[in-house]
Amino acid sequence: MDFNEANFIVKYSHRINELAKIASVNDTIDSSFYLKYDVNRGLRDKNGKGVLCGLTDISEVTSWQVIDGVRTPIPGILRYRGYNVKDLVRNCMEENRFGFEETVYLLLFGELPNGDQLSAFTEMLSDCRVLPRNFVRDVIMKSPSKDMMNMLARCVLNLYSYDPDPESTTPTNILRQSVQLISQFPLLAAYSYRAYRYESSDNASLIIHKSIPEYSLAQNTLHILRKNNKFTDLEAKVLDICLILHAEHGGGNASTFTTHLATSTGTDTYSSVAASLGSLKGPKHGGANIKVMQMFDNIKENVRVWDESHIRDYINQMLNKKAFDRSGLVYGMGHAVYTVSDPRAEVLKVYAGKLAIEKGREKEFELYNTVASVASELIQDQKHLDKPVNPNVDFYSGFVYSMLNLPIALYTPLFAIARIAGWSAHRMEEAISGGKIIRPAYECVAAPRDYVRLADRP
């Protein structure tokens, strides 16, 4: 008999609810045990500093330095292979060229390419920007999903079947697979979205554009997503900057640590990337900018006059759990590592402002800036913090994507389109330098129990 999901839910929903209650009771760890056993929850110490569990040569996230013997917060710095990410963005914009391909090269190979090297690498990426024959029909169109991260993970796992050498973990094979995936991610995300829209809407048309070899990855992403294929140079450049800023963020973020963890087991590239996609999908990681967009939609609905006084009143309500989702949070404010500032947010704010002028959305941009200023002040005051709370990159990225007319379903996949570059670099590093399977320790706090025969159990 064929399995029917709906029938299963109807038949067993009550029983599953009862079992879930039992599991909830037995899976709850007494919070005092974390102090008793000196466990750093979330692999972070009591001061919020990450527990050192590995080494990397790929990128560095800096938020403090020792000044006169005191650990002092400083404006955040993000370096890729030693280069400040702000310099990467600034030089590309000054030279009026796209920079994501150069960033990918830098992350993968550890050095900036010269002109010939960059041209050859860009050509290789362009040649890889194609999916296997019938892949769209047989994989993407067969079972479209409303969640694009789910679709990305499924597509990546299916690509294993089309690879003539999927299991080899030599540096050469991992690099070959990585280059192909970096090039293919925009196609997988865009085509998956189009397939879902076609299946879920009576009015949607099925539009599958092929990439253009001469375009950069950012240009091709807009080209294949838009019905008329058209975009401005500023739109493409701003998307390129978003990709650069999201390409990498140290080895300790959840999805990149997942890459190291999976790679250390000796698994194949497709399984490793699918695992990282699953980690990035979480709203506490890659899905954070969607929450920011929902928050601003709520602010626009409830704050009719966008001046500081009215905004301050509403932010106060949010912090007091009386508005929006009543979580007491202002999404997009603060960061687990950065204290004084998030350098990615600083860069993105500048180009969000430029794009807002082109799109005629200056007032909305000012709303974002006012919310950031007011929220920073109120959070610091109400939580009695001795350090500032400033916008992180998610605060502005969703606004930028909305100005690019990108569907919200693709916000997190866009993160993945960029971060696959960092994952690939870290997978190479772990495969070459790691050596040992990553296995941190967990203390078991369950007391020993004697087995009770089935007939004797209550």
C-alpha cells in the first residue's frame, strides 16, 4: 500500500502530540548543569567570545584589540586572505568592474589574481554556468518546493548522480566540483523559483533564461531572474557588492563550521554543501534578513508618520514585547562578534543609499537609518549595555534585495549563492590541513538505570 502523508497525519496526529510531550520532558537539560560542568553553550564563553576550535587562513573577523593591556572593542574589520573587504569593494567600484569573481579566486587560491589569471578563471566559471542535460526537467520541474533552500539542497544532492567522479576527495576533484557549484548556484536558485511559481500560480509563466557567457555572475543572476532580462549597471554592481560581502565570514559561523565538520568525516562535496545549506537555512543564520523585512513591513503599517518621535514610541513597544512579534527584539541590530560596527553593514548602507536614489525610495532609506539610530540608543539604554548595538549586514540586505525587485523567497538562496565561495575554500582547507574528524565532547548527565522487563513496566 502506498504511503499517504495526509492519512498518516490524521491517523497519528494525537499520538505524535503525546509522544512529543514525553520527548520534551526527557530532552530538557537543567540549565544549571551548564554552569556545573563548565559548558560553553553555543561554543561561546560567558563574555560571548567564540571557543577556539580550529585554525584557518581564509578570513578573519576582528571586533576588538588589546590596548594598554585591556581588551577594547573597535570598529569591525573583515579580511579575506588578509585583505580588508572594504578595499576589495572600493577598488572594484573605482575601476568600474565586477568583483565577485576576483573574490572567489582570492578565497580559493589565497592570492589576488593578475589580469590574465582573472580572465582565465572568469572564463572557466562562465563555461561551468550550465546544468546537466535534462536536469531542469527531471529534477527541478518534477517536484518544485515553496522553500528555495530546500530546493537548492535537493538539487545539489541530485548533481551527485551526474558527476563522473563524485566521491573523490583529492584537492583537484574538490576544486573542480567547487568551481562548478559556484557557477551553477544562481541557475539552481532561479530555475527552482520559476518552477515553483509556475506550479503554484494560474497566472505565472514558465521562464527559463540561459546565462550569457560575457556577463558576470551578478549580471547573470539578474538576467535569468527578470522576465525582460533588463537591469541597470548600478543594480548589477550593488548585487555584486552584496555577493562580495556575503562570500565569507570566518570559519566559526554555523554553515561554514558545518562545512568543516562534514568535510572532516571524509564525505563527498555534494553532501557537505547540502549540510551547509541546511545550516544556512535557519532563521538565526541565513534567514535573518527576511525577519528584518517583516519587521519593517510591520513598522510601516503601524507608524504612519516616519519621524523620530513616532518611531521611538514604536521601537519602545517592540522592546517591551508589545509590538510586532512580541519577542522584545529589533531584528538586524547587533551581532554575535562585531561590537562597534559591522563593516559589511557600513558598506551596504552606502550603496543602499545610492540605489534608493535611483529607485525613488529615499524616504524609506531614511526610515531604515532612523530605526537604526533610535534602536541602538534604546537597546543600549534598556539593557544597560556598556557597548554600542549597531546594524548588522542583514539590516540593509533585505532592503537592497527589495529594491532589486528580487522575490523574498530568494533572499536566503542569494546568501548561499555568495557563501558557496567561502564554503568551498574552507572545504579545501579542511581536506588538505584538517586530518582528524571533528568530534567535540558532550557530558552525559543522565543517571544510570536498571533495565526493566517489558511485563514489569507500568
